[in-house]
Amino acid sequence: MPEISTDRHAVRTRKALANAPAELLTQKELHRITVQKICDKADLNRGTLYRHYLDVYDLYEKTEKEIITAFALLLPELGESPADEFFGKIISYISANRSIFGMVFSPNTTGQLRAELCSIIKGVFEQKQPEKDSNSLNETELELMCSYRAQGCIAVISDWVNGGFKEPEELIVNIISRLDSNTGSIFR
């Protein structure tokens, strides 16, 4: 069984191994990516990959879990922030992890990661909304409206990522914040 180490060298190695398939997934589907291609991209030998992961699929699965966990941990602390700060932190985080999020939004993946990120954002919206508003939205209306808000945010982010991060972060934050504030007004 592969060992899990927390020393800095092992962490850097795992990061290089996670970034390599992320970059490759923007070009080809997961089943077409080999251990050798990952190792070449990460500039590591095959034995190094096998010290940390069982195979390409284990690497992908663990990378996916790490992305979801890190993203999920980022959002609750932002839950009470104003929209521009909330979306600013999300966009900044995505920008700082470009190769990973290139993989998340790549058409060569299953879309599972994108759906999970959307679900996390939706959950934050659902949590925030009842606290702000005591109007007569029933549970179904709240869920559907939060789903709409989250999908819209993810759509803009996806276009930005797939477009190669060409637009400045501030523009994306501004667009999402404005769109979301207009959508949020529906709740009132």
C-alpha cells in the first residue's frame, strides 16, 4: 500500500503528481493518460508515483477529494462575507490553482467535480438565505433558487477557466457579484 507522508518533499511531489494529470486532462480523457505521461510531465520517475498512488485512477480520485475538501473548507468561513469578498476569495483560490481547476472544468472529465463544487456553493447559498430573509419561500423554492444561483456562478467561472483565465480576476468577481445580487433580489 502506498505510504502517506507529510514532509515537505513528499507534499511537493504529490502536488507535482496532481498537477501533471490536471494539465494532461485539458488535452485528453483520463483513460488515455498513462503513468509514464504523468511522470514525464511531473519530471519524476514511475516509482515515485507508485510510492504515493496505486495508479492513474487512484491519483485522480485522491486529487479530486483534495480539491473538494479544500474548496468546502474555504466557503464556510466566507459565508457571512459581502458578495464581492465571497466571490473574490473563490476566484482568487481558483486562480492560484489554475492547473487543477483547468482539470475541474475540462470537457475531458466526467463533470463530477464541477457538480460537487456547484453543490457546495448551493449549500452555502441555502444556508445564508433563510438567515437573511423571513419571507414565505417554501423549501422547494429555496432549493431551486439556490441551485440557479450556484449554476450561474459556476457557468461564469467555467467560461473563464476554459478561456484560459484571460479576463482579470476583478472583472469575473464583479460580473458574478452583480449577477448574483440581481438573482438574490428575487428572494426579497
